[in-house]
Amino acid sequence: MKKVMFIACLMVLALASQAQRYAIVDTKYILDKLPEYKEAQKKLDQFSEQWQKEVDGKQSILDKMYKDFEAEQVMLSPELKKKREDELFVREKEVRDLQRKRFGFEGDLFKKRQELVKPIQDKVYNAIQKLAVNRSLDFILDKSEGITVIFADPKLDRSEDILKDLGVK
């Protein structure tokens, strides 16, 4: 009896899974084909490089201060030594704060990415949604980056359709 129920359940699941319509897209591939995405990435890289230079400049000043302090600390009075240590601590905190401000969670780079890339990602998402509605698809898998697809039949890949819908050849 248990075998019959198990087989019946498997058959129901098999039939239900065959009734679903799905497609696979590669959003990374789609985004890489969009000129506006490439331009946004280029701008983000420029901002990132500029901000990294700013952080590196402050870090090199701090490193020099540490070297100078190490070389001079044996000759410093306890009060002067404490003052220099406090100054080093303040400068180190400034560098960490600047790094967090530029590259931390919800920092300047995160905000710039939201400003430049999110509208493009939303455009692609809307095109995918439109494809799903127009073709009566039950679900669409994204095979780029995070999700692993062990096997994907190439005829299911609708990335080119999304590019065509976005006007990119």
C-alpha cells in the first residue's frame, strides 16, 4: 500500500512539473551587452579609483607618522609620547571612517551604484517580467552568478529575446 501511494505521489509530481512553463536567462550576459551598463560600470570604476587614491593618500601619511613615531619614541617625554599616540589614534580613526564612508555598507560607492546601475537592472527586470507575461511562463531562472544550474537546454535561454526587446543586437 505504501509503495502504491509513493508511486502515485511521484506521478502527480511528475505531471505537475511538466505542466509548468519556464525559461532561463543570464542577466550578467544581458547587462554586459547593454552599452549604458558598460558606461555606468566605467563611471563606477572611476569613482572607486578616485576614492581609493584618497584613502591611500591618507593611509600613507598615517604610515609615515607611525614610522616617525617609532623612530622618535625613545627620545620623547611621556607627555609628548602620549600626545603623539593620541594623534596617531585620531588619524587612524579618520582613515577608517573615510574608508567606511566611501566603500562601506551604504557608503558613497553603494549609493553611486544604486544611482547608476539600479535603473538599468530595473529595465532588464521589467523586460524579463514582460517576457514571462507574454509567453505565459511560470518561472524564469537566472543562470548568472549566484544560482547554480547544473544543466540548461540552450533552447530555453531567452537572453537574446530580452536583448532584442531592449533594442540591443
